[in-house]
Amino acid sequence: MQQILKNLWYRIFDILLHYSHEYDSDPLDDPQTPIMKVPTFYSIHTGVGLNAFQMIWISFSIATLFGAIHCAGWSSKILFSSHATSRLWRISSAIITGTPLFWSLAFVFIYVEVESKSGSFFKKVYEILFVVLIIFSILAVPVYIVARIILLTLAFVELQDLPPGALATIQWANFVPFIH
């Protein structure tokens, strides 16, 4: 079972690397070939190893930042139409913030497991944690998708019940004095 999960995770990792590097060589480096457009999914070839790991980790960090922006709904100044809506927003924003952090932790374990010496104590510990993280990562994908859909839906549903001052005209000259 452990070997099957490990092979599945490595296959997913290979697919991510394959689609992030559509070409083996950079088509924009050849001055003899006229290029009319940038290739679809174009990215700089980083190879496999630390550079690829850093690119994936940065992607998950940006996804975490995207989720953290939604945590602004935890503020007491943002009013929701009901307590249930507020609670649902908070749970969904926590999920879309925490899931990429969890995935980046899984990729750290992948990198350390690949780079550690075979037969060492750390290699065995990482293999056990690796299987647990893979199972939770696979289960987290549908939960993440549902949380994103919930946040999108709640954003539109909350437009039905705007607070009284939401449509008031703002006198910008009071806030930005050089407009006069």
C-alpha cells in the first residue's frame, strides 16, 4: 500500500513538472527560428531537484496568501446576513488558507525523503509521514474545491443583504484633498 501511494504521488509530481515544462529546450533561445507567439504554459526550464521544488513551494505560498486574503472576513467590521453565513465563510477561508500550507509540507517531505540517505532513521520516519501526508493531501483536494465554491457563492449571496451605507455616495474630496 505504501509503495502504491508513493508511486501515485511521484506520478502526480511528474505530471506537474511535465506540464510546467512543455518543451525540453527553450524555443525562445534559438535566434534562427522565428517565433510568432509565446508557447502555451511557457515557463523557464528548471530541471528536477531543488529548483523545481522551490518553484512548486512558491506556488503553494502564493495560494496560501490568496487564502489569507479571504480571512479578512473574520473581522468584526465585516457584517454577514447571519451567524451561519459568517461561520461558513470563516471555515471555508481557513480551509483554503491551510490546505496549500499542508501541500507545501508534503512537498518538503518529498524533497527530504528523496535527498536523505537510504536506510537511515530519518528516511524511515519520512517514509511513514510521507504516506500519511499523501492520504490527507488526496482527501484535501475535494474539500479545497468545495471551500472555494462556497466562498464564491457566499460572496454573491451576501450582495442581496447590503448594509444601509453600502450604496451611499462618497465625497472623495473630503478624503483626497488635492482633488479640488
